[in-house]
Amino acid sequence: MRTVPAGLTTHIAGEELTLAQCVKVTRRDAEVFAFSTCNEDLVVDGVTYLAVNSVSATAQNDSIGSGVDNLQFIGLLCAETVTEEDLLSGRFDGAEIEIFLVNWLNIAAGQIVLFAGWIGNVQLEDGQFVAEVRSKSQRLSQHVGQLTSALCRVSKLGDARCKKVLTSFRFSRTVYSVTSNREMTFDADAAVTGYYDCGLVTFTTGLNIGISKEVKLHTLTTGRAVIELQESFPLDVAVGDEATLEAGCDRRLITCYTKFNNVVNYRGEPHVPGTDKMLERGRE
């Protein structure tokens, strides 16, 4: 149930409406982008909402109970402050979004919150960027808790549960040759084949600066690291671009022991019998 401030209730009941829709996007790096459908910039709670009249939304799908509400915004991120590179590189993925109505002639009258959630997929359709957004009730549909697993359950190598300091497992390398944005060779590397499997490549220069992609396959060839990624970098990779290569972990106990010497923080149960063993019949 939405709460409508008294000032806006009176305004809506009137004959002439001066409502504007405002959209506030907060990226994971804390950078804020704000837009409105008004023909002039609006300042709401100290944030300037740029006039972007091309913003339009599909009908919102409201679910009863804990169902996930969702809608799409067309042209949501079309302001000059947003670059195509940022969109294609995924910098807006997972950003928080809030959508509300205000009376642009009387901002102090309050707000009607229409939607609050996160940005999902951002796609280019018919020359416009279309952003899918999902409400906060999506979190209610996610599983809570953990199950036993032979593999380690840490979210990321080196995180608060893994506790491994990765300084000595990250290496600065330069692109020697490029087969595609998904396959490239880095110069002056001596790591054995497979060392970077499941690891990360993060560019520190070039068009893809700051973007990370997971390594699918690493091969050592004549002193160079040939890297195949799980998915392509969004922008062109060029010879001479510099990147950080991070060792990978396949989450197995033997890898944790021999490669990282971090068994004390291993978050798996490799010795717990599996379902087949538990259902196995004894001798008759």
C-alpha cells in the first residue's frame, strides 16, 4: 500500500495536474544519476534531476504477496551524463533505482514512491537502451542458508570468508596479441598452464579499464599467457593494453592446499558422504 502525502492528495484531486516522474539511479560505485520527465531540471532533497523527456516506462507488474514486481524503462539512461561504454561494460548492472512522482510546482508537497529496486539487464533495442528493473521483493525469492558441498562455498577468492591475501597472486601483464575480445595473449608470463583458470583479468588501461572478466582457459605458450575468457570484454582490446591477471581457484580442497595453503579457511565438506553413499544398501 502506497502512502500519499496530504499535499499531493489535494493536488491530485484538483483539475490541473503538474506531476513529474523522477528516477534516481545509484550505481554500485556510489555514483548517482537522476532524471525527471519535467521540461526543466528539478532539485529534490538536494539532488538535481535532469530533464530527460524521452524517459518512458512499461506498465508495472505488481504482484500480491512476496511476488517480484518488475517493469522496463525505455531511454532511462539516455542523458549526456551516461556513456554507451558505461552501459555496455555493465557499470549500471545491479544499480539501485527509485522512481517517484512529485508536483514540480511544489516540491515540498512530498513524493509518491512508485517503485524501488535494482537494475537488471540493460539492452540496446531499436537504438534505445532498455533497462529491466526488479523490485526489492526479489530478495524474498532468494534462498537463504547453505547446504553441504564438497566444493568450497566462498563467494569470491580472497573475500572475508576465504581470508586469503591475494597480493602475491596478482600480476601486471601487457597484451601481446589479440585474437578477439574473448581470447588474447599476455606477454612475459611464466605461470604454468591452468594457473589462471577460474581467475580474473582486469584491465588497468585501455577502453576496458576497470572491467573484470573470468578466465575460462589459460595456456602457457613460449613464455606468454594465452587466455580464453568465459565472456567477451564489451569494448575492443588492443595490443599494449595493461591488465592484472589473478590466479584462479576451482574450489577444490587439493587446490586450496597446494596452491593457496589456505585449508584452515576452506568452506566445504569434501569428506561428507554424498546421496548415493547414504542410499547404498548394505550386504545381505
